[in-house]
Amino acid sequence: MLAKCFLVTGGAGFIGSAVVRLLINETPHSVVNVDKLTYAGNLESLSEVSDNERYHFEQADICDSSAMSRIFEQYRPTVVMHLAAESHVDRSISGPADFIQTNINGTYTLLEAAREYWSGLDEVEQRDFRFHHISTDEVYGSLEASGYFTEESRYDPSSPYSASKAASDHLVTAWYRTFGLPVVLTNCSNNYGPYHFPEKLIPLIILNAMEGKPLPIYGDGQQIRDWLYVEDHARALYEVVNRGSVGETYNIGGNNEKTNLDVVKSICAILDELVPNHPKGILKYEELIRFVDDRPGHDQRYAIDASKIRQELAWNPSETFESGIKKTVQWYLDNSDWWHHVLDGSYRRERLGLL
């Protein structure tokens, strides 16, 4: 395999760090990790690869055009994997400006830096270059009780977050159609797994339960999500950027539809087994469940039809939800130093996204 240089934006984040670890641990490629290190960026998630000679870190903002141009010229990447984004729906309700700036303006700035760099390559280098934009199934809006999102589904975003990601998707497609920049796009379902920032449902529930704190569930907890183990997602992204067709979109899902309430109950049952010394006053972790006011504009159901990536690229997830969630809970039990350091920062597991 010919070694390439991968430029990964947002490589200190949850999904980005999984991609970087995969590239360094399982391929011969070099990686340039470009991350602004906002609240959710954590270089401790990359401690196992940070000393590798094929790994390079640049603390930079994708909205900084001069920094992006300098990084392209210095490292000469063959592949860009664009994961840098503000990603939490609740935060987008409380403060949408950061989502517009990073997800839309940042993607535009990165696209222009990539186009300028790509335009100066020779014919063979231009043909080999890829700009891979990683997005979300939330751009499609909400599903009814039946049906699935496909690559042809109409965009119908509900939150400032999903609207900003929809806009970034359209920008990437436009740069392909107008300027010929060789792009691929992916839209994924909800990720979970190790190194997940604890504002998201699964790590929040694990940590709150371990400390005997309330387990908040929005509304009635019947919202349905398709759950995808983050390491399965990283492998899918690698397949797409290497073997996917230019200009195409691939939906990536775990085929694991669960209600939010069922997810929380599953975590509680695993903790009952792994940590039987319950916090004072309870016999089961489920007793900590509390239903709270629902999120404004909360989508009811997401579910992905991933048949295209299965058929064209022979990708399938390795983890079921049952195997993946048990691995995830065990990881948080075994890695308290990581999440203690996260919680020592500005995030205190407060409720966001209320009007």
C-alpha cells in the first residue's frame, strides 16, 4: 500500500480521534491533525499515537484561511477528512452563532484552501486527491415509525446544528459540481464508544449513574436513534475515502434502532452487573431515571439504510448495540482519568438547549 498524507480536521474530537488512531495504528499513512481544541477537543484521546513519527498536530481554526493555506503547502496532503464541527444540538439551540461560524464558514474556508492547493497539483496528483466531508443523518430531519434515510432523502433539518451541517453538505457538493474538486460525502447515524464527550446521552448517563446522580431523559424517552459504534464508523470512513466514487454520498448506520429510554435502561442493566455496589439509597440504577422537559424541535426517529456502502464497498459494522454498549461502559469504568480531566474543565453536565 502506498503511504499517503491524510489531513484530518477535528482529529482531537470524538470521531476524529478514532479516525486518527485507526490511520496510525492500522495503516502506513501519515496524519496531520488540525484541531482548534475547543471544549470538546482533547489531545489525551490521542495519547497512544502522539509520539508516532507519522503523526503531526497543528492547533488551528479551520476558519483561518492563512493557516489552512500554510498547512496544505507545508504537508502536501493527498486526502482531507473533514470532521471539525460544532456537533451538539442542545448547544446549537443555546448559541447557534458558533455553529454557523464553524460548520458553514469553516467548511467554506477549508474548501477554498483545498481548491487552491488542488489546482496547483499535476494531473496524476489531482486525480488521486480526495476531500471527504463527514456529516450527519440529522440533515434529513425526522422519520415516522417506518422508512429509512437513503442517500436520496430530502434535506429537512430541524435544529441550528443540523441546518448548519446541511449547509456544509451543499457547499461541498457545489465545489465538486462547479470547480471539479474531487469530493466524497458521508452521513452517519448516532455514534457512541470510547472517548465520547460527556454532554452526549450515553457517556452522560454512565457517569451520572456511577455517581448516583439523576439520569435525565428528554420527554417520554421514546425518540428512536440508530446507534453506530465509533470504531466501526472510522473503518467505514476509511473505506469511503479510499474506494468511494467521486461526487457520491454514502450513508453509514449501525442498524441498531433503540429508543432513548431503552438505551438508558441498557446502560443501567450493565452497571447493575459490573458495579453492583449501588450508590446509597438505590437497589438498581434505573431508579435514578428522571423524565425532563423535551428538547425544542426534537426529532422523533432516525434510521439509516446503509445498503449502498454495504453493496459497493463491502462494509458492515462489527459491533451490535449490545456488544458495543458493554464495551463502552467498561471503557468508562476503566478510564476514569480521561473523563475526570474532561470534567475538570468548563463542562459540568449542566442542561443546555432550553429556550
